[in-house]
Amino acid sequence: MQKFNTLIRLSGLVLVVMALPQGHAQTTYPGRTVQIVVPYTPGTGADILARTLGPKMAEAWKIPVITDNRAGATGNIGAELVAKAQPDGYTLLCTATSFGTNPALNKKLPFDPVRSFAPVGILATSGMALLVPAELPVKTVRDFIELVKSQPGKLYYASPGNGGLQHLAMELFKQEAHIDIVHVPYKGAAGAIGDLVGGHVQASVVAIQTAVPHVQSGRLRALAVMGAERSAAFPNVPTLRESGFTNMVVETWYGMFAPAGTPPDIVAKLNAELNTLLARTDIREQFARQGLNPAGGPPGRLADLVGRELPRWAAVVRVAGITAD
């Protein structure tokens, strides 16, 4: 009889444990290694962010946080891995602007950029500038537009590759300014910058941190920056908005996502930790050295950003007739 009563009590305990709400188990998060998937090669902006923030998260949580580079298909391979991972907060995606442009270029992605992910937060942004060779006879954006309109289809602009943000940003500018300038895609930024400096092409959209030494040396001229505000690197260079192009705010952005279905309390904890780190002076100084501007804010800010990016780039790609390589 005593054994029977003991069995009854144990059975009751099991039922109580099984009846506990799911949120009860979440209070221990994180309790094991967290994997941050970077869908690009080492040394890229998203990789730098993951390797900067990951160790700080590990220090705060007393658990390992590892960066896992899963490059390929312009970020789609790593994104698919996270989209299909368990929604428990232990597999995260640290991605960049291509997350918002890829759907316009790839009609059959193995995931949905909205339904497959739970936004965690915007990590950082970085600016871009419209550059021309120093010897090109233009001083302003308006001068440049007039020059291109005087020679439609006869001038060229460089980009680091077909379908990249620099390519799409210039195509958006072409549509806004109603100009005809021919795209020349390169295999990476080095070739594009080299031919721009050499005067073989007449323009390019370039990351500000890449542009600084070339502008300071006098080899290239910055006509405008594409951010909402002027850049500290080029305080005398106007934004495209100031030049009358109100739709021309384009920045590289970096965000963190979890798989869809990740419990809200885990997303909130991740978001809170990221915001704490992004406010730290040492983190902000590290970002500044890489040309990155700390962002932060609630998960909804990232959701809103993706919601704006998807239709915007879909329209640019459709009008320009761009296809993926």
C-alpha cells in the first residue's frame, strides 16, 4: 500500500509539471550555447557585429555565444538555416540589407522574410555616398544630373556587383532623377573603386568608410551622402534629401532575427541585452572605427524597416528590369 501511495504522489507530481505553462521553462533562458548565424563571409559588417556583440553577451549571460558563418546565395543560405531552426532563442540570425533586397531578386526563396522570422532589433547602420572622379567637371548633384542628361546612355557607373545595395541605390537615384547612365558591375568593391579613381567610369555609390581616404586624397569627389543626415566624415557634403530627392535615404543596415515562433519573453530579453550593449561607450567606439552607427530600439523598429524595404526594392528592381546573376 505504501508503494502504491508513493506511486500516486509521483504521478501527481508529473502531471503538475506537465501542466506548468510554457513560459515557466523560459525563465532559465539562456541556459546553453547561443549560435549567431552570419550569412556572409568573415570580415563583413554583419560578421564584425556578431563577433563584437557575441562575446559581450556571453560575459553577461555566463554561457558561450558563438558566431557561425554560413555564407552563400547573398545571405540566403544562412537565413534559411535560421528560419528552419527551433524557435527557442538558441539560433539567431545577424544579417544585413540584402535580407530586404533578396526577395526582389529571388522570386522563390526557401523562407518568407516576414513570416519565417521574429525581429529582435536593429544593430547598426552605415552610410553611403555618391562619388565621382575628381577630374569630372561637376561640383554638385545637379551638375552631375545635367552632365548625364547631356549624354544619355554614354556615361557609366560602377558597382561591386549586380543586385547589391550600391547597384540598387544607384538605380533608385536614376529613377528619381530621370537620368540614363549605364551600370558596370564588378566582382567586388576593389575593382569598382579602382576604375572610378582611374576615370574609366563616371560615378559610383560607395560605403562612406571606404570613400573617406579617396576623398581626402583628392582623387574622388563626394557629391552627396545618402543618409537622412549629413555624415560626420563629410560634414560639408549635403544629403540627397537636401538636393531635393526626398525618397533617397538609403543606408546599409544590420539586424538580428530569431526564428518565427520564438517566445516573446525570449525576444524581449535578447532585445534588452542588445540595447544595453549598444549604449556602452566601448561598443560605440568599436563601431565607429568600423564606420558603423549603433542603432537599437524595440523589435518593432526592425519589423517596420523590413516592411518598408521589401516593397521599395521590389519596385526598383521591377522598373529597372534587374535580374539575379
